[in-house]
Amino acid sequence: MTRPTDIVVTPHGARAFGRHLPCAIGRGGITRDKREGDGATPAGVHRLVGMLYRPDRMARPADWALPIGPTDLWSDDPRDPDNYNLMVRAPYAHSHERLCRADPLYDLVILTDWNWPRARAGAGSAIFLHRWRKPRHPTEGCIAFAPEDLRWLAPRIRFETRLVILPAGPPRAQES
């Protein structure tokens, strides 16, 4: 059962704090069986466990948001079990994503607890809430919003806020 403080995501958009927000999900749709590299967004109830932002590009979006800089990376390499699906610092020899990107995609990132803090190899790395490339353009599994909607969401998130990702329901019977 969802609560008024939840961010509820479906293949058709998101509902949060009384508003409907367009969003993008993974190119693989929403799945109950998330795997590394499938491009899918994992169905379920997820906690929001962190918020990162670029202080050189925006003001702090919430008092609990942490600034990121050029040496901040996210490990996406299951061959490094000590750091897989965790924030790491450069230099880092394993596969990773740069958090401080040239484009604005990660200027504001909300972290979920997907496969965190003790990641299982093969279950997929980070699922973030971040800015979309263009309206509804699919992600690699994350949930992406218009920049103004993401900035609107950030200060409203509280400890009790959950991310509820619902798969598409069963096909509806056609009416005659």
C-alpha cells in the first residue's frame, strides 16, 4: 500500500506529493527480476538513502545533500566486491561512472537502496533518480525527471519517503 509521502513510479509517469510528474524509466521497462546490464528499472519499494549535487552548478537542494566533485565516482564493477555499487574516489582502477559529469545529467542525484549497501554481483548497480537527457528518453535502469521536477522533488523528500516502482498491470480486457 502506498503512502502520501511516497514517490510512486509506473511505466506512465510518477506521482509524488500530490503532483503527477512525467519521468523516464529504463529501456528494459520495469522488471521484478533485475539483472546487471538489462537496462530495466527494478519493481518494488525502495528507500532513498542519499542525495548528491554539484555545488558549482546549483545551490544545495536539501540540508542532507552532499556535494560531489571531480574525483567522485560510482563503482559499477562486480569484480571489486569491496566497492561494487558504492561511491569511490579517483583514482579507481575498476569500472565506474563519473559522478561529476560534463553534461548536467548528475548535477542532482538521489540515491536508492537498490542492491545496496551489500551488493550482490549480477543484481545490477545503482538505481538513481536524476535528470533526463530529453523528455521520456529511456535510461539504463534509473528514473529520470525533467530538471525542474527533480529540483522540486529534492527538498520534499523526508526520511519516510519511499520510492515505489510498480510494473505495468495485467492487460485489461477490451470492452465491446
